[in-house]
Amino acid sequence: MLQLYFSPMACSLASRIALMEAGLDARYHLVHLRTKQVVDDDSDFHQISPKAAVPVLVLENGERLTESAAVLQYIADLKPDAGLAPRPGDPDRYRLQEWLSFVGSEIHKAFLFPTFWYKDDASLAKPRARIGRTLSVPAAHLADRKFLVGDSFTVADAHLTWALLLLGAAGVDIAQWPSLAAYLQRMQARPMVRDAVATEMALRRTMATSPA
Ligand SMILES: N[C@@H](CCC(=O)N[C@@H](CS)C(=O)NCC(=O)O)C(=O)O
């Protein structure tokens, strides 16, 4: 069975959403990101991945896959009929890659990661100055679209949904971008997204760790 190392409301939430949307069973291992402890058995998360970052997906053959963009596409490709990624050869597959990279680098690493890990005003001045311009890109894209890629839910939507969910706690009110606020509301109305978030929010209340 697939196994996902995750931390509640961290970027691994997108992988949980993807697994659930694909209808794939997995074992979930909770990781405490500050202490790098795997909570199941108190082991050291560095032994699972030298990056010590979630998500880590353990494949059926025992190999470990990291990096959200790769993990999300892998999950999508396990169940092509679920439509979570355009198939190889479809030009929209590059659009999916484009959005996965954008969320991972421009929103996650450029803004959410420093906000939750560094916290001091001097380190955060530039990320804070830039995030509005960054978010105006998906806001404009979604002004007349329901989904990031094509006309159905893909793993890029799982990734952006996670990022948008964290923005409030990072001090950004997405009501400034009505198309993003409406998009997030639509995504949260999806049963799998709602269940995945409820599961992780319940866990999060029990532990003090960083979500990004
Ligand atoms: N490039 C990686 C980043 C993964 C990442 O930064 N995960 C965060 C949680 S959202 C983490 O585990 N941080 C712990 C750390 O960096 O020490 C990806 O996109 O999956």
C-alpha cells in the first residue's frame, strides 16, 4: 500500500487530497516538522528522507518520492481515469507543470515558508511586498475559469487550494481577490477536500508545529 508522510495542514495536504480524489488507499504517517519525529514510532524523519520535509510518498515498490510537484503527478498518473492530470502528449500537461511549479516556488517557498519559519519583520519585508503581485496571477487566470487547468479538478487545484488555505494565517486576506475567494469556496465544497482538511485540522489542534 502507498504510504504518505505528512504534517497537518503542511503542503502534504495537497497529496492527501490527491490520494482521496483518486480513490487510492494509503497509510498516513504523522511527522512533527519542528522535532523531525515520526509520531507513529518516535523514529527520526531524517531516516525516511534526508530532506526531512513532507510530503514523502512511499511507492508500492518501496521507493520514496519527494517534492510535491512529482508526488502529485505520480498520484494522478496512478489513476488516469480520475482526470487529475492531463495525459502525456496533451499540451495541458505542461500547464499543469507550470501551475505546480508556480505554487511550489512563488507562493510556498517565496512567501509561506519564510512567514511560518522566520517570522521576523526584517526577513519578511520582501516576501510581504511581493505576495500581492504573485497572487494577482492566479486571480486573473481564475476570473473566468473554474479550475487552473482545463475544465475539471486536477492536482494543481489541490496544490493551490492548500496554499490559499494557509494565506489567512500568514496575514493575507484573499477577499482582496474575489476570484480567488470564490475558487477557494468551490474547492472547499468538494467532499474529498472538505474531508481531508477536516482530518488535518483535527490533528493540527493536537500539536504545535509549523504548517509550511
Ligand atoms: N519543495 C518541497 C518543499 C517541501 C516543504 O518545504 N515542506 C515543508 C512543509 S509544507 C516542510 O516539511 N518543512 C520542514 C523543513 O523544511 O524543515 C515540495 O514542494 O514538496
